[in-house]
Amino acid sequence: MSEQSCIFCSIIKGDIPSAKVYEDEHVYAFLDLSQVTKGHTLLIPKKHEQDIFHLEPETASRLFQAAPVVAKALDRAFVPAGLNVLNNNKEAAGQSVFHYHLHLIPRYDQSDGFQPTWVEHGGDYSQEELQQLAAEAASYI
Ligand code: 5GP
Ligand code: ZN
């Protein structure tokens, strides 16, 4: 998805209306239309970068500096019991808008609309296998 056809770039420019929560020189935060839970907010960089694999260090730094600022505002405004931060990268992981974004999802209770499934497979790996996996990943850094 190019910058020209990007919904989030259009939102930043004001060509598509949005419910703005926060804005500074580098980032923009607005309510997600889907409102999975009350206050569900998207935090995006103003620079169009597709996903975490394309995110430049400077962009990531600006975005993650703003994340606690917005999270605290949501916490004060809606007094949730907790808050999930979610980021989908590539279609296979559920990404549908290809401009990097963090979902900030206030959590109220177990039936509030957000139900992450988390199946543990830790028992499938020995300590040695975990060390091998880590070493493999580390070799690419
Ligand atoms: P993804 O699936 O890429 O992680 O998340 C994209 C999110 O963007 C979805 O939760 C969807 O509801 C939201 N979204 C898509 N189009 C618009 C829009 O035009 N305005 C707003 N506020 N949210 C949008
Ligand atoms: Zn964009």
C-alpha cells in the first residue's frame, strides 16, 4: 500500500475525519472505528512506514515515547482495569492497514470484547532447544 492510497495517511492529512485523542509533530492517535472496547485507540507515526520490518529507529522511538502518554490518558478517562497494546504485522498476523500502528485496547473484564487466545507450547522445548532457537535469532541481529 503506497502513501497515496493509505487510509491512515489520509486521516493524518484530515482528508478522512477521525476522533483525535493526541497529536504531536511525529505521531497521531485516534479512536479505532471498530471500538473493540470503549476507548480502543490507534497510535500511528505520521511517517508512512508499512510494518515493524520497515519501521525506522527514529520513528519507533517517537511512537513509543508517545505510547505511555496516550495509555495514561485512556486510563484516566475510562478507568479500565488494564490495557493491551497490540500490533499486527503482515496480513498473516491480522494486519489490514499497512501503515504501522499500535492498538491501545483498554480492558474492563473478561467479556469486554477483546479475547486474545494464547496457547502455551513451552513444554514442547527443552532448555537446550530454547538456547538453540535464541542463538539462531541472535545470529541475525
Ligand atoms: P489492523 O487490522 O491493521 O491491525 O488494524 C487496522 C484498524 O484500523 C482496524 O481495527 C480498523 O477498525 C481500523 N480502521 C480502518 N479504517 C479506519 C478508518 O477509516 N478510521 C478509523 N478510525 N479506524 C479505521
Ligand atoms: Zn500511510
